[in-house]
Amino acid sequence: MAKLTVERLKKQFGTSIAVDELTLEVAQGEMVALLGPSGCGKTTTLRMIAGFVAPTSGRMLLGGNDITRVPPHVRETGLVFQSYALFPHMTVAENVGFGLEMRGVSRAQRGPLIAEALGLVRLSHLADRFPKQMSGGQQQRVALARALAISPKLFLLDEPLSNLDAKLRAEVRTEIRALQQRLGLTTLIVTHDREEALTMADRLVVMEGGRVRQVGSGRELYEEPRDAFVAEFVGRCNLLPATREDDERVRTRGGLLLSSRRRADESSSASTLAIRPERIAIEPGHHAEIKGQLEAVTYLGAHTEYQVLLGESERVVVTRPTPVRDDPMLSVRTSDPVSLTWDTEAPRLIPETAKD
Ligand code: ATP
């Protein structure tokens, strides 16, 4: 396994820029997720790293060696796609051995390598089956084994779970992460699913419009988003335009004074109060500082979501564990007065989403 370094990678299709000077690093044995909405350039980035798309400019290093112009089959990258891309006329073992055969590994040498790769994904007993005789989850594990059989220096995964149903997705997700950690695989995974990225990756790269918005651990991105785009992309977030009133409070555009402690990293241009729904406490009546009116209650099983109107026009969403037994929130109905409180440390003041 080797470290991946991507420097100012750019891809232009005609006049449109799909990837714009992207720089990132995946340390040896680390798993990094490229996360972003459809069309943000994730797949193009992965395909440039795999060698299927030639960059317009920039360079890529694997283990210190420049691979920018190295053809895909000599890059030593193991690739797993969304569509398992297994050959239907080949058995599982033949599929897993395909990459080895292409690299000129003899039949005799392939046998033990195929067996080892199938053992890793716990499919040794199905080596003679054909793909159509297997479930989607098993097929994706065959694709993983095929990518691993060549002992890649870099493991590249392109939305590997999106063809699986929810239960299988969770299973294969856990399996990939366990394998990645056990084998110390340097891995880059592309996904548009934040839960997938948060649960699997050591670090996340949030992309938008071909550019990197923020890089960090799931916790950093969730707790300390740099801008409103990241704040909303990694989880639900209340965003209220506001300006700082003093060290402890901000004033919203609608004229409300809300508590929010000034932070060391706060820029003077900050203009949006960002607070996660679960960081807000809600109670019936108008006894606390922030007074509102309940507009909607949504029961979500373990959690309940409350939409609250503050002042004339500002809305916030609050989530909390669903109230039970004698919890006063049980009897609150739409249009009732409610009050909100939050720890002054809970919100952040961040710049408004800049569409730069
Ligand atoms: P998705 O999650 O939908 O796959 P993505 O983040 O992977 O999206 P890309 O597939 O990398 O995004 O596409 C980035 C941009 O580049 C898009 O605007 C897309 O239309 C454009 N693009 C991608 N491939 C080509 C191509 N071969 N020719 C022209 N434009 C392309």
C-alpha cells in the first residue's frame, strides 16, 4: 500500500470544468471519502486517479511515483464500481482471477491468490458459481475480491453500495471498512451518501462544483463546517441569517436576539447562524428566552421533529428523542406556544453559502 497525492488536478470537458484544481492526500492505510452532490466531479476525479480519464492539468503521485501518465493497467489500483461489472460467462473464481490473468500471472500462480481473495470476502465456498446465481451483496463481494486479488497499492471504490438494498448496504459497508482496516488498504471511496461517508471514512472531502469545500473527519465537518454548504451537506442544519450583537448574542435578519458565543475562529464577515436541530431544547409555553409557535410535529419513531416559528417569519427545526409517559411535550399541539433554549456554545456563525 502507498500514499496517494493529488496535486491541482483539473479536468475540462469543452468549456465546462468538471474538476477544478483539486488537491488531496490519502495517507498510507487511510480511507478517504469524496462526498458531494451529483455532478460535483467525484467520479471524474476517481477516473483520473484510476487512469481512465486524462487530466487537463495537475499531477498524481502514488507512493512518491508520478503516475499521471501511467496507463491504467499498470497503475496498481484496484477498482470497484457501482455496477459490479462481473463477467456473466465466467465463474466467481475466473472473475476474481481476471485481473491477475491480464497481468500475465500464470494459471498455477493464480490459484492461491484467487483462493486468498475469496477467503477475504468469505466466498470461498461459492468459487464455482456464476454471477447470476448470486445475490447483489455476494456479487459486490466478488467484485471486491477481484480488486484485491492483484494486491493493489490503492483501492478505489465508486459508489460501491448504491445498487444494494438498505440492509445489504449496511452489511457490505461494514465488511469493506473491516477489510480496509485489517489489510491497511489506502482507499478512496466516492459517494453521495453522507451516512456512508461518515461511517466508513477516516476523512471526508466535501466537493461542490469541481472544487473542494472542506476536508476533515466526520466530526470536524459536522461540528465545525466552514460554510453553509458543508453544514447542510453533512447533516440537517438550521441556518438563520444574522449579525453579531455582542460576545454572547447575534441578531437575526428578523430582529430576534439569539444566544451564540463568539469563537476564536469567527470571521467578521460571518453572516449565518448555524445550529443543528438536536442541539436545541424545546418546552411547552413561553417561559424561556426564545419564544415561538409550534407549526408542525413529525413523529419519526425514536425521534420527533418539531418545526417552530420564531417571530414573524423565522423557522427552526428541533429534533429530540420522542417524548414518552409524562413528558410535557407529549401534550403540545400545532399552534401552541413553545420555547427554545440552547447552549451558547452550540451554534456557529459562518459565512453564507458562497456560490463562487
Ligand atoms: P454523480 O454523483 O452524478 O456521478 P459526480 O460528482 O460523480 O456525479 P462527474 O460524473 O464527475 O460528477 O461529473 C462532473 C461534471 O462533468 C458534470 O457536470 C458532468 O456532466 C461532466 N462530465 C463528466 N464526464 C463528462 C464527459 N465525458 N464529457 C463531458 N462532460 C462530462
